[in-house]
Amino acid sequence: MKTFEGYRRPNGSIGVRNHVIVINTVGELASFTKKMAQLVPGVIPVVHQSGEAQFKEDYEQTIRTLKGTAGHPNVSGALFLGMGEDKLAKEIEELLKDENHHIHVVYFNKDKPITEVLKEGKEWLEKAMERSKAETKVTADVTELIIGLECGGSDAWSGVTANPAIGACSDSIVRDGGTSILAETTEAIGAEHILAQRAVNPEVGKKLLRVVKEYENRIRATGEDIRSANPTPGNMAGGLTTLEEKSLGCIKKGGNSTLMEVIEYAKTPSEKGFIFMDTPGYDVESVAGLAAGGAQIVLFSTGKGSPTGSPIVPVIKIGTNQRLYEIMSEHIDVNAGKIIEGLNTIEEIGEEIYGKVMTTANGSITASEKHKNQEFAIWRLAETK
């Protein structure tokens, strides 16, 4: 059994990183989140524009995403910034403390100077950093890994090289008892029936078809036809011609394993094996959802060189073609273009990706981490109030 050295959390989960983060609960505090993080070296800001003026479904999704981010196994400690009588901050604080996560909330309000709030936050973060540095690693095996599967800036080679190689890696992880989560509901449209046929039972298959249909119907309700709006201009420049062609290539990231479960955005799987998460096609929001759902590492294929990363999880970039790798090698971790050149098979690149997963789990830094690509955004479902 493959093993790695990670950080065991009080709730039993295992992290492959040991971050201390500061995160805002409302968009108005985005700039202060960055300012607070700068006060203590090593602290990572997780910045977003959500949290207020939201309808019920978005409020619940924001709570789920922020809770999953701050309570992620890769996070040692999290400082929340709330404002006034912040109901959202209080609710998340109670949920996380019930699960023994190391968190704290500071509030910006009219009764306290901002300098005092920053001082309180800084003092807590300094102690949290000291605490994180004292934490030691333990041995864990691959059955405890959850891997997110994502793509961004697809080209005509995505479905030929990088995506099927990721699929081969996903199948290997699942066979070894781990979990992989395929994301991006928009990029299952036109190929959803193929994924549904792989469902462990009829109920899971029907749920997948329903999720995809509901997503497409929501888009149609705005007056847009996603089947004609996709592929994007960037995808078309890369050689893709139809949404179905794009989707057939995208679902190859999921390999051939049995589909065990279909879950909501930012929700943690209740099953092991191959999972589908309902996320948008926008890679920043999708990666955030995968991370909040517990993925400790994300595999990200790209034909255009998308630099998208994450504040809390390592993102492993798999390039689709040789030219991309030659131009953007500093941003690409695995060159699947070697398949086109006849230097490696899909299975061999899949094994290379799996090897990268394990070295990353053991602490090896990915290109996105090296360049501090720390994008974060929460998927919004409805209008702003």
C-alpha cells in the first residue's frame, strides 16, 4: 500500500499541508484579509466577495464553502474576519469548534478601533503559526487521499493526452482505496449519459442526469443556450468545435471507475471511490468547491496554460501538448504532450501523475504553490439581493 507523511487533525482527517489562513466572511473585509495576513509571515489570505445580500441557497452554499475551507485537513488554524453582528461568522465558528478545529473570529465594528482588531488578529495568528510549526507528521496511506479532477483552458489535445492520463491515475487511486472527485457540471453536458451508465446503482445515475439537466435549465432560464455558447473562444482557438466534443474529452479525467456518488458543491463525499461534484465550469470556483469538499490535492489539465491555483491545496498542472510545456514549463508539473510525441503511453503518464500525487502528499511543492497562485471564489447560484 502506498503511504505518505501528513498531519493528523483532531477530527481524524489527514492533511498534506499545514497552513494557517485568514479568511473574510463578508466581501467588505476583503482588503483587510490581505492586510491581516501580511502582519504575520507565512499566513495565507483567503479572499472572496460573498457573504452578504444573498438568497437562502447562496447563504447555505457560502457557509458550506467557508466551513470546508477553514476546516480543511490542510489547514492547521484559521482566523475569520467578521463585521458587526456577523451571523455568518458566528454560525461557522460554532460548527467548526464543534469539530475541534483551531479557529478564532475577530470582529470589525463601530465600538472598536480598527488598529485594535488588527492587533488582536495578529496576536492570534502569531500563536497559531507557532502551534503549526510544533505539529508533527504521521504516516497515512492512500486510502485517506481525496483527489480533485479539474481542467481549464482545454484544447483539442485535452481529451487525447492529459485528461485520459488523469483518468488512468484516478482509476489507480480508486483501485488502491482512495477517492477522486470529477467536477464541472457544464462539461458533462452532452456526455452525462456515459457517466450515468457507470453509476453504482440506478439512483446515483438518475441523480447525475437530474443535476446536469437542472444546471442546463438554469442557464436556459437566463436566455442563454450553453450548447451554442460553448466551447469558449479560447477552447475553439485550441481546436474544439462543439460542447459535446469538449465534454467527451473532459469526462475522461474520471477514468473508467464505477460512479459511487453525486454530491453538492463544496460537500464532503460520504463514499470512497469515484465521485461527481456539481460545480460550475469556471475553474477558480470549481477548484474552491473541490477543496472545500475535502480534496487535499487537485489534478488540473490545461491546454492553454491556465495558472489557476488554490490558497489551501496543491494544484498539479498537467499540460496537454509539447509546445505548451516548452513555453510554460515553469507552470506545468507533468508534460502529457509526450504522449503525442510517442515517448510515453497514456498509462505511463498516468503513473507519472500518480507518482507526483504521492510526492506532493509528502511535501513536494507544485508549480502553482511555487508561484503563489492562490485564487479563490465561491460559486453563486442566484442574484444579489
